[in-house]
Amino acid sequence: MSASPESKSATQSPENVRRFAERAVKPLVFVLACGPAGWLLYGALTNAIGPNPIEYIIRYCGDWALRFLLIALAVTPVRLLSGAAIVGRLRRMLGLFAFFYVCLHILAYVGLDQFFNWSAIFADVVKRVYITVGMAAFLTLVPMAATSTSGMMKRLGARRWRRLHRVVYFSAIAGIIHFLMMLKTGYAEPALYGVILTALLGIRALKKWP
């Protein structure tokens, strides 16, 4: 005796929901990750980003770069603790969004603040230690972004690829130090990021996760 259409629908419904959720989660996260950039664009077009828009843009993009970097680092612990495989598929995209906001941060500094005056930029990097640290963090992210594709992972080999991408821990540490050093008061936010990063690194050390 064959099952009724209603019973088949009831049996397949949870599986269909799961598949739909897996297909929808990456586009949804992509749209949400574009949200900070969209909000910044809206604020710039409506003159709603304060009396010093250049400083605001530089700080805003830097803040979101660091946040996305920490979110990307949190993906593996969340995936393994929750058992949700779909979470692991978001790590590459979130890491690239961190790089995207870092690039906006750098471009705002180089273009809007320094007007592409390379001699002044070089002098600034040498003179101000927090900018030196920030540039070092940015440079360590470049090879990771360049090798983020599946093809590059195959070319490098899984072991060398993982070894290269462990540099992201240094990038995050340097990013927090850069943030902390540029402040004159109000250290609560970088301190919170430091606590989060310490916890993530501690979990990885205990569990020996990549």
C-alpha cells in the first residue's frame, strides 16, 4: 500500500526546509554583510556622518573590518560546537568581507585623508607606530585573500594553505593593537575585542582546531 500524498509531503517537508535554509543562508549573510557599507553610503549621501566625515569613514570601515575578522574566526568553533555544517561554509565569505572593509579603510586613509600623497603616507607610516601596525595587519591579509579560492588551496596543498591562513591570528592581534593605540580615551571596545579574540584563540589551542 503506497503512502498518501499528504504523508509524503509531511515526510519530505523538514528536508525541503533544510535544503531551502542551506540555499538561503549564504545570500542572506551576504546581504547583511553589505549592510554596513550600504549604511555608510547612505550616510555620506545624506550628510549624516558627522562634522568630520573623513575621520568617520576611516574609523567606521576599520571597525567593521575588525568585527568581520573576529566573526570569521568564530565560525569554526561555532560550527564544531553546534554541529551546523552550513556555518562552516560562511567562513571564506566572512573573511573576504573583512578584507573588503580593510580595503575601504585603507582607501579612505590613502585617498580621502592623504589625497594619494605617497611621500606623506610613507612618512606617516614610519612616524606613527599605530599606522605601522595597521599597515602590517593589512599586508598580512593580502596573501590570504589572494589564496582564498579552492583552486589556490589545491595548488598550495591543504597543509601549506592552512599554515598560511593561520597568519590571520596575527592580523587580528595587530588590528586590535592598532585600534587600541589610536585611541586617547575609551578603551572598552578594543578591550572587548581582545577578550573575544583571546577566547577564540584559547578554544582553538585546547581543541587543536585549524
